[in-house]
Amino acid sequence: MEINGKKAIVVGGASGMGRASAELLARRGAKVAILDRPESEGEKVAAQLDGPFHPVDITDFEAAETAINAAVEDLGGVHVSVTTAGGGIAKRTLGKEGPHDLESFRGVIDLNLVATFNISRLMAAHMSANEPEDEERGVIVNTASIAAFEGQIGQVAYTAAKAGIAGMCLTMARDLGSLGIRVLAIAPSLFATGITSKIPDDFAKALTKDAAFPKRMGRPEEYAKLVLSIVDNQMLNGQCLRLDAGQRFAPR
């Protein structure tokens, strides 16, 4: 899909990989709306991109629908959806205090998997109304993690959520193929965003020592470049792409 002149919504676009993706899409000529938490820098980022900002907690699924509808109305449609919002906790299946509690497990599933599905289904509904360009109406890009494939000790909830995002790609792409809507996910390794951006260099090197090359944390703009490649290349569809410098997570 040609990016110039298209409309994009980036959920989690106030910082990190989402912000880098929003900025790069805007530089390529897309009109971009930002959705992120009310306390984020979303309003500032959106203003810099000359686009709208809609504050939202994506685990409030009705509010997320309202925010997406408002963003689509502001933009006059949506062709590209990028979702980077999410997070995890550190708890073992069975720890010193007993079994992993269900409340926090469900919370991680809601934040990552259910919220991503909710966003995707709503974006797809809006994209289906687009006039096709080379038979294509839209592109949905979600965010998994290499933890989906090599979850570490204490990541059971996060692994389950991210594996679900990776697993949805092909089925959702098949569901939406007749409409000309593509669906992919990106599975990053450790990227310098949020808390991880403050990790000391020595510790960062230790965390990425198992990477083939480069042996460093990923940069948000490297995620953004893959987003643009996905949007641009129509033959990419129905899969989760690792963005990991050849790293495989060890058990801990």
C-alpha cells in the first residue's frame, strides 16, 4: 500500500516503538492519529505530527471503541492500524507464595491479547468501507514479542498473551482476506523503550549477549522501519515477523 496520503492510527503512539512508527508514517506522508493513556505525552506527539490525540485506557474496551471511532472521524477514515500498547508482570506459575493468581493473569491477557483483538476487529470494520487500491483496503500491524516463542521464567502470563497475538495473524488475515485487509504482527526482542531505555550499558550487553548481531537492544526506529516495510509490501501477510537480531531468550 502506498503510504503517502493514507490515514493511520497508532495505539500506543505516545512513546517508544509506537511513537517512532507514528513519526515515520507521518514523514512518509500519512495523516496520523495517536491513541494512548491520558497521562502520556500523546497530545504533545500528536501536535508535532499535526494530527489528533485521543486518550484511552485500552482495557476499557467500550472506551477504546469510542476513541477509535473518534479518531477515524477526525482522519476521515483509516488505512493503517499499528498497536504497540501492552505490558507484563513477573510471576511464576507456582511461586513461594503459591500458585499464580488468576486476577493478574487475566489482567495481562486483557491488556495485551484481548485489547489487541478488540482494536483489530474495530479497525477492520472501518477499513472495510475504504475504496480499494490495487484491491487492498487496509493493513493491521500488532505487536507480539519473542517471549511468545521463548518465554522466560516468570513470564507465563506475558508469554500466553503475546503467543495469542502471534497466533491470531494467519487466521485473522484469512478472515479479512476477501476484504483486502492484511494482518501481521512484529515480535521484537529487547528494545530501548520505556524502562528498558534506562538500563545501564553493561547490563544491556549482558541481556543481549545471545543475539547473533547486533549485540545490543533494538532501537524504536528499527521497529518503525519494519512497520513501513509491512505497509509497503502487499505480499507480506498472515504472519508474525521476528525483529530480534537473531536472539533467542534463555530461561532466565
